[in-house]
Amino acid sequence: MKKLPIHIKILIGMIVGIIFGLLAINFNVSSFTMDWIKPFGTIFINMLKLIAVPLVLVSLIDGISNLTDMSKLSRIGGKTIAFYLASTVTAITIGLILVNSIKPGEFLPEAKRIELGEKYASEANLKVEDASDMQEAGPLQPLIDIVPDNFFNAASNNRNMLQVIFFAVIFGIAMIMTPTDKSKPVKGFFDGANAVILRIVDIIMKFAPYAVFALMAGLIVEIAGDDPAGALDLFKALGVYAVNVLVALGLMVFLFYPLIIHFFTKIKVKDFFKGIFPAQMLAFSTSSSAATLPVTMERVEQNLGVSEEVSSFVLPLGATINMDGTSIHQAVSAVFIAQAFGHDLTIADQLVIVLTATLSSIGSAAVPSAGLIMLVIVLGAIGVEPAGLALIIALDRPLDMCRTIVNVTGDATVASLVATTEGEQLELVDDTAVLVKD
């Protein structure tokens, strides 16, 4: 009997987890689910986060040290940043067009707006305080934050992935500049370490279906809380807003990215989605691009045929600065909150949203709900009360899961695009990606 592919197992785990969570609510075993089921999902996420920094560091150094032409590194870097920026601006534009057409803020009753504001005021204030701390920093603070003053401190926190990337790039360039007889032992170490870390990823992925089950069961119970009926009423009140966000996210995943893959790469759209499906499901389950990064890199290299030298640079950078889903969420949410409070936004305000959402998405940490902090900055830029964040907190986690899928899919799309422009093309032999050069 043929074994089920990993993406089918993960999908089954997700469906069973949702069903289990719903049953747990109805049969009053929510506490059991949170105490004895969800922790296994948390352990799995921790394992992925554990391997994320070593994977980025080792694979990026290994990939850069394989280059013999320094101009190729700068060329790949320039293309990557340009493609990511273009993708982000497109995502924001799609979100703004939809939110201005649908006007979801006009569907929120006044009574429900007041109720949401009061219920989530404390959580909103915490996000506002975090955003204020970021705004007080100087204009070049993001640039300063890229350069670590202590490598070990940088490597101890997944939020500092850009600092790890900076060190890895410098280290890899230095290896290229070092005489071969001196750098050969170091090169051998990173080659071996990279192979070992990829095997660790394979081991972790064997537990993915069970972990996704635990995560989904815990999430359903967590969202319902002590008042499932009240949670359902809140979701209904915010339904038009949620649909607006989901439609915009769907257009990116099912229209924009497939068009890029179809017209600008050698890979079939069907093979693209089949190849990255496990990464998409983990993105949905964990709400974290950083936690999903090891799986994204593995799938893009093994199933899409992207070389390690491209994937090891493009994907870690994308998990840090390419947040198309987050950008859509910020654009739609900013206009929704403005509409709910009766603010009329001008064309200039909309352009400000494009600019600030693009810049703030680059600064968003690749962890759950980090986009809410950046949204406060977007709201402040257009003169809308940041406390309005309370209106959308109730739906943030489920929408965060969906926008993380967009973030990961966008990273894989750009990696495939950069690989194609570098003369790489995909051939499938027995469903296995084989890298060839033009």
C-alpha cells in the first residue's frame, strides 16, 4: 500500500483537530484539550524555532561560499529586494481597492463598536505602547538593528533573524576572499552541518500531522473561550471585514502568485502548490513565518528545484521582510477602523497607507500577531485613533493564520522567480525536483 504524502497527512491532522476542538467545546473537555493536547503542538513549534536560526546561518554561509563570482551575490540580493517590494506594494493596492469598494466599516453597528472597544481596550493599549516605543526610536534605527553587537545575543532570538542573516553574509563573503587552503576545512564543516540540519528537519516533519492536530484543537478551544455563543456573535459582527481580508489574501494566493509562476518561471502552477503545500499548512497552524522557515526551505529546494545558493538567501530574508499577507491586513484594517469611526480618507491618506504599510511590514517580526503593533503606526500616520485596534483583535488570530500562508507563498514565489532569472529551471523526475542550469 502506497504511503500517504506528508501534505495529505497534515491536511487530515488539521481537519481532525478542528473536529476534535468543536467536540471538546460541546462536551466540556476544553481544559483537557488545553492541558494535554495543545502542548504537543507547542513542542513542535518550539522544535521548528529551535532549528530556524542554525538552518539560516549554516545554509546561508554554505550557499554564499559556493559562489565564485561576488557580483552574483549582489545581483541575487538586488533582485530579491526589488521583487519583494513590488509584491508588497501589489498586495497593499489589492487590499485598498477591495476595502474601498466593500466599505466593511459601514456594516459594523454602533453598539457593537462600543462593545468591542470596551472588551479589548486593555489589549489594544498594550499594542499601542509597544508601537510608541518603536516610534520613539530614530529614523535609522531599523538600519542599526540589522547590525548585531553580539552574535550570540542575536542568535538567541528568532526575532533577530536579520542580524543572523547579516553575520552569515559577512562570514560567507569572507570565506570567498580567504585562500582556499585556509578556508577548505571551514567550508567542509558548513557543508556537513548543513546536511545534518536538513536531516533534523526531516525528523521534525515526521511529527507534523500530529502537531497540527494538537494546534488546531487547541486553537478552536482557545477562540471559543468560556462563551462560545458570544465569540460567534463577535465574528458575525466583523464578518464583512473578515471576508474583505480573506478575499484580498485569496487574490494574492490564487491569482497574483500563480500568474507570476506561470509567466515568469518554468514550473507548473499545480506542481508549485503541490510542492509547498506542507509549508502552507504549517504556516496556517503556527501563524509564524519564522517557525515555518525550515520546512519552506526544504520544500522549495527539494520540490521546486531552487538551488541552495538562491533559497538560503531569498527565503530567510523573505521570512523577515516580505509580509504580503501582513501588508494586506494592515491596509484593510486601517481603512476599516477609519470607516467605523466615520473618518473620510483622502487619496493622500491612501498613499500614506501604501507607504507606511510597506515600510512597517518590512519591520514586522515573523511571529504571531506582530502585525498588530505595526498597524498602530499605520493608523497614527493617517490620523486615526490607535485605540480602534480593539475592533479587530477578536479576529486577529484566525486572520493571522491565513495571512501567514500568503507570506510563505510569496516567499516561495520570489525564490522561484529569482532562481529562474539566474538561469535555473525545474525538471520533475518521478515527482522529484531536479535542478538544471540553462
